[in-house]
Amino acid sequence: MATNDMLLEVKNVSVDYAVANGTVHAVSNVSLTLRRGEILCLAGESGCGKSTLAFAIARLLRPPAMTTSGSVIYYPGAWTEERGGKNTQPTDPVDIFQLSPAQLRTFRWNELSIVFQSAMNSLNPVMNVGTQIMDVLQTHRPEMGAGSRKKRAVELLELVGIAPDCLRRYPHELSGGMRQRVAIAMAMALKPELIIMDEPTTALDVVVQHEILELIKSLCKEFLMALIFITHDLSLLLELANKVAVMYAGKMVEIASSKDLYLHPRQPYSYGLLNSFPSLHGPWRKMVGILGSPPDLHKIPSGCAFHERCPFAFGPCTTEVPDLCSMTTESPDQLVACHLYNPHYTTTIPSASMFAEGYEALAEGSTR
């Protein structure tokens, strides 16, 4: 990470979906921060609100989705020559939710860009790759001539490991990994400070996944970009991220560094996610996943939304919603929403062995 200054601050964001049979609270009062050059991974099962939160940050939500509360503060920084040399001094923070359509049009691609989950669907099937990349440049850099746009398009393809002759190819003529690289190249066209990637390695084989992750890490380091990486595969994010935010039923349940989450997951849900994937190293051990399914967002359980699947749920879990707060003074940056760390209810911090025993006992009980 190049610097430690603030880039993005998400404050109490909530998103609802208005549907025929009621309102779905897809994201509820979520707050997090992202520093310049940091890689933040949003993790959780499908339907937990990861993509909805990311689309809310980028102002890409459409009806029936609506942002009902909160703000997203963006802190522009001084632009270096490597990043385009646009500004010599930092400018005032802006609330992305308050930008006008014209301001938002300028903000996107220049400051924030997004790589969608399916590159085949996000690329235009009737336009070749070069035309699509140069269209971004023509729209946001109208002063560039045709020759300069083509030169920049070639530079972007080479940056992501694709030969320049692919400019003339159409998306269907490229492999899945190449299409994903093209989408990343387009996102980097204007050297934004922040890129959001929504499960960019979905449907790719493991070898290509590794190549894409290595590419992403090297680009973030080289161009001092911050990244929000969305995935349900914790084995991917632990390799990539500086910080991990775990979501469940639209709420943030744990925020920690990737090292802390890997060595000491504090939320039972985080532990369950981590132990749903086999380790490639170390002794053999019995795999125990999380039983059941995420709750219906129409009918989120009272108290902690995870309590019906949690092997450690006790009285307060069924009635009181836990706050996201620092677990101990020894780990002030590791935030957890769990009553197991509430000093009013318990004085013993759960251990990894306790989590393992609890999940194994729950699994054995379900098979009897």
C-alpha cells in the first residue's frame, strides 16, 4: 500500500428493493472505509448484499432498488504523473450520492470504474474490442485524436497481457480469461483511483483465476489503485486482499485484515466460510460447512440474522442485533458483530478449537 490516507468512506448505507409482496432490505446500515492503494474484499454467500452495496457505491442501482439512507464520501487526492497528472493539489471530498448526472458522468471512469461479473455480457457483442476501448477514450477524452486513442488502446491491451492484434477481434472470438482481461483494460483506460470488481474470476478455471489475480495485484501496486473485490470464495480473497469485509443478510458482520481473518476469524459465520474450503497444505481434516441457507430477506430473523445456523447461539442472539465493534484492545482494527464478545454476556473469547468443535457437533447432530 503506497499511502495511508482516506479514499472512500461508506457511512450507514441502506438499500431496499420494492417488490410486489413487500420491501426487501438488501443492505442495512453498512459502514466501511477504504484507504488509497488498499485492496478490500467483500465476502459472503450469494444474496448477502455484496453486489448491491458495490452498485450503490457506484450509483448503478436501478428501480426497484433504492438507496434509502447513508452517504459515500470520496476523497480525491493529488494526481501523480504516473496516474495522468490531472490535479496538482487535493480537492474537496464529495458525496457520490449527491452528484448531479453530469458530475456523475465525469466521476465514473475518471475516478471510479467497475468490472462486472460476466465479461461476455458486459462487452458489446457487435463491436470489436478496439472500438469499445476507444469509445471510452473518445467520450471522456474528446481532445485525443484517433491515432492517440488507438495507441492508448494498444497500451492497455499489452498492459493486461493481450496482443495488439486483438483490437480487431469481437468478444466471442476471445476466451473467457481474455474477455476478462479486456474488461480490466477498459476499467483502467482513464487511470481511476478506485476499481470495483464483481466476482471477475467466476466461471474461469483455476489456472486462469490465478493469472487474473496476479494481474490484478500487479496493476494495483504499479498504478497505486484501490480495489473493492467481490467474491464468495475466501480462498481467493485471502491471497489478494489487504482487508476483508464479511457480509451476511445485508449486514456487515466482520471487518479485519486478511491475515487476522485467516488466523483468527472471530465471527462464527466467518469461520464457517473459511472452513468450507479444503486446505492444500497441512494434515487432513474433516470439512464442516455451514448448515442451512441464508435467510429470506423478506423475513430476516430477529436478533442476529445468523443465529438459526450458528452452533453458538444463546439467549440474546435471538432478540438483540449485535453491533459491529472492536473485539479487544489487542485487535482494535478487527471489528465483529457477535454477542460472544459482548462483556455483558460473556468474559471468555471463543477460540478456533471451540468453533471447530461446535460446527462438528452441529453437523453430527444433523446427520442422525
